[in-house]
Amino acid sequence: MGNTLYKLLGTGGAVAAGVLANKLLAVAWRKARGDVPTNPESDETSWAEAITWALVSGATIGVARLAWRKNAADYYRKSTGHLPAAAQGS
């Protein structure tokens, strides 16, 4: 797996993982609390609900993206014996 392929799979997979996490979170939110707050400027969305959604969705999507990229780097390392240049620290 070349460095370019790693970048494509890592980035594309991370984006897909974020989208999937957001969809799953929306389903869970609807079951637990009702509609997902789609417009924080609406009078129907309280500050508490808007902030809770922002915190929970940000953390969920961030963890999903991190997990994908970490697993992609681990797979690359196991396949080649070293981390890809894009995943190495400065």
C-alpha cells in the first residue's frame, strides 16, 4: 500500500466513518429525545438541546474518524513494517 493510497483510504474512510456515525447518532437521538435539532437558531431548539447535540455529535464523529484513521495506520504498519509518512510525527 503506497503512501498516496493510504492518504486516500485514510481520508475517505474517515469521512465515511464520520457520516455513518452522524446517521447512527441521529437515529439514537430520535429514539431518546425526539427530533434532531437541525436549526439551533429556531425558537423550538433550546440552548441546552443545541449545546448537548453539538457536544455529543462532535465527540461521536471525532471518535469515529480517529478510530478509522488509527486502524488504517495500524494496517499499513503491519503490511509494510513502518508507518506511512503521513502518519509519522514531525
